[in-house]
Amino acid sequence: MKIRRFLQKGSSGENRSVLGWSLNTWDKNPDPVYNVRFSGLVWIFLLVGSLCAAGCASEPSYRQAFDSSQQIEGNTESIASTPDKTWIASLQVLSQQGFMVRSADRSNDVILADREMADQNDKNVSYQITSTVTLVPLGKNLTQVSLAANQTTEFHRKQYVWWHLLWLIPLFPVGSEYTSVVTHRGTVQNPEFYAGFFDNLKKAVQSKTLLKN
């Protein structure tokens, strides 16, 4: 009876429009659960697409490691000396400058050495330098020398261990602890670093040549 009274209140056109709207809506959305699932899939696809686009936009820098723009300036020079003399001079320079020679492979002409240095201005900062020296014979009295170095900066922090009253109130220190935090790590790019090595290397080669003569 309620449905008939509702239909009688309006005109026949209004009744058809109401019924037509109801039927069209039902045809477009036959299942509410289906609509929820479909909208959820759409949001998932949009989220995955945005993540892929962000990943492509922020390409990792290590992929450009062999790009021409990443070449180190001044880390390779040709030394007017035999490979044997250059090899001995390289070991001499590294040792004189405080580097610990970890490996010296004469068959492959590769030297691995490292050094730890304290900062001159901040006693809580230190540097660890890892170097690789490579020799390539170019002729009887000509040797190409390449130096590659990585540098790590560490910050050292001292903390006191306190004696606590009732495990709550610190009264006086009973010891100390040291912690180190790496603040920077990367390849040495400063040309001055490599120029210093080659200047000392040329002097060492020259001195050995004079002693030989």
C-alpha cells in the first residue's frame, strides 16, 4: 500500500524517471562488493605506478661510477723511470708518509696501503685513508703510476659512566666509554692529495737514480 501511494503522488513521467534511475543504477552497479573491490584495485595500480615513477626518477648514483664525469683529476702520471725503480720509490713514499703497506703484489704491480690520521683542529675527529697504487710499464724508462684513495671520517665521542643512587640519581663517574660514528665515506677527489704523492714519488725516483749513477 505504501508503494502504491508513493507512485500515485507523482505523475506518470516522474514515476518512470524514478524507476528508470533505479534500473540504470542497478545495471551499472549490480554488486556493491564488486564496486568496492574494483575501486581498491584502481588505488593499488595508482600507488604502484607512482612508486615505479619515483624509483626511475631517483636513479642511484653508483650507476654512474664509470661515467666520464666521475674520473679523478690528477691521479695518474707518467714517471720517467723503470718499473723496478718506480716500484721501490712508491713503497718508500708510502712508508715515509705513515702508510701501512698491507699488500705489495710485484707480479701485478699493485700496492695496497692505509693510514689513520687525527684532525689537527679537532681531537675528536680522525681520518682513515685507504690507497691503491698501480704501475703500468710504458717503455724501458717510462712507467705510468695511478693512485686511487678512499677516505673515511670518524667522530669519536667520550661518555662517562655514572654511579647512581638507587639507580636514579647520578652522583659521580666511575668509568668512561668511547663510541665512533662515521660521518663521511667516499673517494678522495682533491687534486692536492694526488699531487703531493707524485711530487714525493718524483723526488724519490730522482734520488735513487742519482745514487745508482
